[in-house]
Amino acid sequence: MRKILLSTSFFILTPILLFASIIYFLFLSYDSKLHNNLTGQSSNRGVAFAALPSVENVLGDSIVFKDIRVEIVKQFFAKYKSPLESFAQNVVEDADKYDLDYRLLPAIAMQESNLCKKIVTDSYNCWGFGIYGKKVTRFESYPEAISTVTKTLANNYMAGGLNTPEEIMKKYTPSNNGAWAESVNYFMSLLQ
């Protein structure tokens, strides 16, 4: 019987205790607000307010990805004051299109024409491409020359297993004693 009385009183007292606690906390909250209003104190003590940042201080949400190889080629051309500087993007894009090392074309141009500073007038041919004696291959523009030379290197050299400057030299400039390949390799190393 004693257990029944304890259990009954527990079920009766628990809701009363919860209700009394809620009333007490509401009273404390109300009393605090009333006290602050009477004394002129703000209930936001300890809270710091700051102005929202202006529109011009907002960071952008776009990221621009650039191919570092284009910048490397562009800086190489700029360093030697080459007229090819504006066409660095063409060099890298065509190299990718034909699966060539992007450094090969600038290195050959440096070896053959000091990066287009010593070429046949109005030929746009910086690579000594198709120049034999009095025969001169001419192009309408640097982009056309870049595309043609890159495609030829890919199809007529790389596809036939001529992948290194030493192997390319055997067909590109067969009478050379090896200095051509050595120079092309050196210039390629500058483009890393």
C-alpha cells in the first residue's frame, strides 16, 4: 500500500512541479524586462551591432581558370621581343589539338628565326618550314603558320615515331651535325 501511495503522489506532484517551474521562469523573464524598462537599460547588453558591408566590398563568386602553359609561352615570346607574343594561345591550343609538347614549336622558332625576327619578308614562316634554297613556303598569318607547322610535325614526324628533337632533326634538317637538336632541347628547357 505504501508503494501505491508513493506512486500516486509522484504522478500528482510531477505535473504540479513542472507547471510551477514554468510560471517561475516566466516571472523571472518578465521581471527582468520590467526592471530594464524602468531603469532605461536595454535588454541587449553585451551585444555588438555592426553595419552590413557595402556592395563594393563583396567578393566575387567566379573563378577563372587559365592554362599556365599559355603564360609560359607568352612570357618566353615577350622576353625575346617576338611578334609571336600575341599568339601564345594558338601555340598551346594547336599543340593540344595534335598531341604535341607545347614547347616544341616555340623552341624550333627560336632556333630557326630567333622567334620570327629573322624571316623572309611577309612569309610568317618562323620555323624554316619548307625553305630550301630559293623555295620559300609562305603563310597568310602567324595562326595559319602555327597550325600548319604543328599539324605537319604531328602527322609527318610524330606519327612516324620521330618524337625527340634528335629524331625530328634527321628529317627536318638532315644535313645538321646535331647542333640543331641540342639548341631545340635547350630552348624547350627554358619553357618549363
